[in-house]
Amino acid sequence: MSLDTVNGNARENPKVAAEISALELARVAYLYYQGIWGIRGSLVAAVILTISLWDATPHLLLIAWLVCYTIACGVGEALFRAYRKASDPEKRAGAWGRWFTVVSIIGGTFWGATPLLLFPTNSIFHQALLTFVLGGMSIGITISHGAVAEAHLPFIVAVYIPLIGRYFYEGNKIHITMGLLLLIFMLYLIGTARRMLATVTDSLNLRFQNQALIEVLRQEKAASDNLNEILRSEVRERRQAQEDLQRTTQDLEFANQELKDFAYIVSHDLKAPLRAANQLLGWLAADYGHLFEQEGKEHLDLLMNRVSRMHNLIDSILHYSSLGRIREEQTEVDLNRLVSEVIEMVGPPPHISITVESKLPTIICEKTRIQELFQNLLDNAIKYSDKPEGCIKVGCTREDSHWKFSVSDNGPGIDEKYHEKIFQIFQTLHSRDEVESTGIGLTVVKKIVELHGGKVWVESQLRSGATFFFTLPNARGES
């Protein structure tokens, strides 16, 4: 491939321009650093030829030819040194290649002039010697100039065509035979030069491919190193997260243990004095109750009620602390049967009716907790009922992936500003002397619902009754 062809391909296909430019630069660099040795070797061959033909050719012609060729070689040497000193030869690679080609053609022209000016007509030996020197020199030039076709093909043609023509011009069988042999050798040399050009080109292309592959491998290695660093960072983060989780787990275990210890203290150390006080009050009422006046009896009853309330409050606190900490196995529970059992358990008074308005589903849950959930809501509705005819309704509807339950009553209702407060622990809307309550029932309801993945809320207005809603997931996927 010639330099002009290379430039043409680059113009026609800009996508490969950078690759072709790099190939052109490499070929020109190869031409200069190898071709200069071909020029220097040809000068040595010129000196040998001058010495060999000294006795068969006029001395003046030999000296003149040698001087002119030495000057041409000097131009080539100067061009080589200029190329080596150039700061950016890659920007003018095409021009440097053409200048070297011109020098090569001039050198080939001088060698081609030898059959015309220095041909020893009367000496077959010297003619053969001339042919031998030209052949060896042309082989060296072909090897050293093989990177660029323009540099070696014109040289070969300029050297051999005059010599072949001279042998044919002589006309005898020996010279014609030598001319034919030279013609065959020239064609063989041209073919060899073309194969050498292809080999050099393939070698340079392979070098570029290797460089590109090395660059790809370098980039892949950098990407791999970056990925490894990211993975190491993630491993460090996960290890840190695991350590934090372990510390948090230990803290939770420690907190749970403290809670268990607190529950033990409350269950035994706090309830023991209450039991003693309750027993003492019972003895006092049994032995000396007849000695108290009416006001004293009322105070004694109030004291006994307060002790009982404190006992119930402690039990409620212990029960609330166990929610979520003590879990039971979840099973399929038919809520129709469960709610019927709860209604029978709470035993509503005759003036209060409890009805289930729709068929209830079967869900997967902690049966005891859900039983407690309905029991607290029904107890709450019964406890605060203020109508001669109380009406409590239990309902259920399906919404997407969960069930929405409701427990409504026709009681006194709840002001909207207390809709959030009533779910907080120890919060009641009535004095405990008016309605006996620990203030923890709705808090337990909220915690049970949230432990099952649902939510609870109330919709109510004063003197309009209240409806408590809560949701539970449809774990069985029922429709």
C-alpha cells in the first residue's frame, strides 16, 4: 500500500483516519531508521564497484560517477539526520516519506546509469562483476526500503531496466541469456519486495493491535481494580454494618434482659406490698368494719379499690411489656368463631346488643392476640355506653391485600382532638373514679395491630358514637 493510497483511504473513511495515520507514521519511521543503512551500504557497494572496474573503465568516468553518487548519499544522510532531529515528524509523515522516496529514485538513477556509462564492453568478467554488484546492492535496498513501495520499486526498475536493455543491445547469445536471467531476477525481486511490504505492513498492524490490546487490557485492569476497590469498600461497609447490627442486637438483648428484670421486680417486689396491704384491709374490714361509721366505711372501700386498681395497673404494664417480646405461633383462625367466643366472654348486659354485620374471614395470626384485640374493643364500647339501648356492631370489608375491620357503637363519641391521644398509654377521657380503667386497653390494641402489619384509627364525633377501624393483612390471599 502506497502513501498516497493510505492518505486517500483516510480521506474516504474518517473513522479509520487515526489508525491509518499511525500506520503511515510507523512505516516512514521504519523507512528512515532501516533505509539509511541501505543507502550507506549502497555507497560501500559503489566504492567496491569503482575498484572492480578500475582496469576496464575510464578512470574519469568512474571518479565522476562515484563523486556524484556520494553526494546523493550525503543528501540521504542529511535527510535522515533532519528527520531524527525533528520535534514532531508525525505531523508531516507523508512529506518525510516522499522526500526519502525522491532520494531513493535519484540513487537508483545513478545505479541505472552504470550500464550506459561504466559498462566494460570488452570484458565479460567485468560485466558479470558489475551485474553481481548491482544485484547484491539492489537486494540490500529492497530489504532496507521494504516498508514503502515508492521507495524500493522505482529503485529496482531504475537499476535493472538499463542493464537488461544493455545486454539485449549487445545481441549475442550470452548477453541475451544474461538479460533474460536479469529480467526474471528483477521480476522475482519485485515479487519478493511486495511480499516483504505486506509482511512489514502486517507486522506493524499486529504491533498496533497488540498496543490496542494492551491498552484495552490496561483499561480493563483499571476497571477491575476500581471494581475490586468498590467491592472491598462494600465489604468493609457490610462488615461495619454487621458489627453495628451485632452491637445493636447486643444492646437490644441487654435492654430486653433489663425489661425482664424490671418485669420481675414489678411482678414480685411491687405486688407483694400490694397483696399485703389488700390482705390487711380485708382483715380490718372483717374484724372492725362494724365499728366504722358510714364515712369510714366509704374511705375503707375507696382504699381497697385504689389498691385493687394499682394491682390491675401493674398487671396491665406487665402484659403490655410482653407484647412483641413474647410471640406465639401464627395459625389459621376463623374470626367468626373467635368473635362469637369473645362476645360470650365479655357478657354484655341485657340493654346492650352486639351484632356481627358481615361474614368474617379466616386469617393467619396469633390467635390469643387477636382475641385480646376484639375483647378490648368490645369491653371499651360496653364500658362507655351511655344509652338506654346500647348497640355495638362488628363489620369487615376486603380492601386490596388486607381486611378492614370495624367496631362501632352508639356511645357518647370522642372529640376529634382526642383521636390520637386515646391510643397513648395511660390516657383516658374520663376520671378513673367515674369509669374504672387502666388507660392501657387501646394502647394494647394499637400494638397488636401493628405487630400484625396493620394500622388502627378511630372516626367519631361527640354524642354521635364512635367507630374503631383496624386492618389486618390477607395472609391467605382470600377474595
